[in-house]
Amino acid sequence: DSGVTQTPKHLITATGQRVTLRCSPRSGDLSVYWYQQSLDQGLQFLIQYYNGEERAKGNILERFSAQQFPDLHSELNLSSLELGDSALYFCASSVSDSPEQFFGPGTRLTVL
Amino acid sequence: GNSVTQMEGPVTLSEEAFLTINCTYTATGYPSLFWYVQYPGEGLQLLLKATKADDKGSNKGFEATYRKETTSFHLEKGSVQVSDSAVYFCALSLQGAQKLVFGQGTRLTINP
């Protein structure tokens, strides 16, 4: 158990809908990262937050957004969903200066 | 840009065989290097890491040495077990930009 929690574990929804994925980092970790794992794209970095502020952006679509709250949990919002958004979404956390990241169990999103 | 290339899978071995999974990288600067493992239905777990040239990371019988001259970080294990069956990801992160850049993953199956 990495100490990073993600909810829900599975999510099934329809095209055009909006969903929210939630992540709680390990106790004491200030950085939260979001990654998408799909069969065709592999594991891709989406976005990083550090202590409430956006720090880095990767291949995140404009339809996607995220935030980190004062209690350090983070949410990833996916809107106007398309079939191609079906994937595993992972959250990871790290202490401020460490390159080592700890991953949650992931949320499997299926868009029908 | 920064990238990681892993040997193509899947890899199938018999129990007690010697394992090598090749990983090479391209990076600007001096990356930290990681191997992550993903067991079926689970998130990613950090297997081992190395943060500077000639460092050797090791864990659970697995080893990898950071070779700057060949830009490689090959994963090895002397005697694999059925329980090592999983997908293995090589990854790098750069100082000051802590997002992980992953290879495409190598699926390993160990037969009894």
C-alpha cells in the first residue's frame, strides 16, 4: 500500500458527460501528479500540483482540468468525454524535493 | 526531447531463468532513473531507483546500474519466480521538472 488513495476505482459513463476523479496523497506529500495510461499512448503525464499551485503541465487536453485543495487532496475533472478518453488514470504524490513518486491504485474510466 | 525506450515485449521465461529487460534513455541534463512494476489490476510500485551515474539500484533480487556512457538502465534478476510476472516500466525524471517520463512497458510472464 503506497498510502495514496484514489476514488472511485471504476467509472462507467457516456460520451459527452463530465466526471471527477479524486486523489488523496500520502501524508506529508505536497506534490500531486496525474497520469493517463492507455493502450495506444502508454503512460502519459497530465499535470502536477504543488501545495495548491499548478507546477507543470503535460499532454492534458483543454477538456480536462485539475485542482489541489488546501487539505492537499486533488481532483481531476474530465468533461465532454469521448470514447478515446477511456483509460486508467493514476495519481501519484511525492515530498517536495524528492524525484521518487508513489502511485495510487488508479481509476479505470470507461466511456461508452 | 526526453524519452525512454524499453525492449519490446512480451517476454516469457521459465522459473529460475536469468532476466534482462533493456532500457535506454535520452535526456537533457542528468536524470534520475527508475524501474516501476505493475502487477495485474494494480497501480505502479517503485521497484528501484538510481539518481546519478554508476549508482546501482536494487530491490527484491532485481538490480539496475545507471550507465551514463551508454545512457542505459537495464533491469536484471538472476533467478525469476512466477510471482515476478508483471509489466515493468523504465522511467526518468529531471531535476527541477519532476514529472516521470515512462517507457512503453515490458510485459513479463514467468512459467513454472
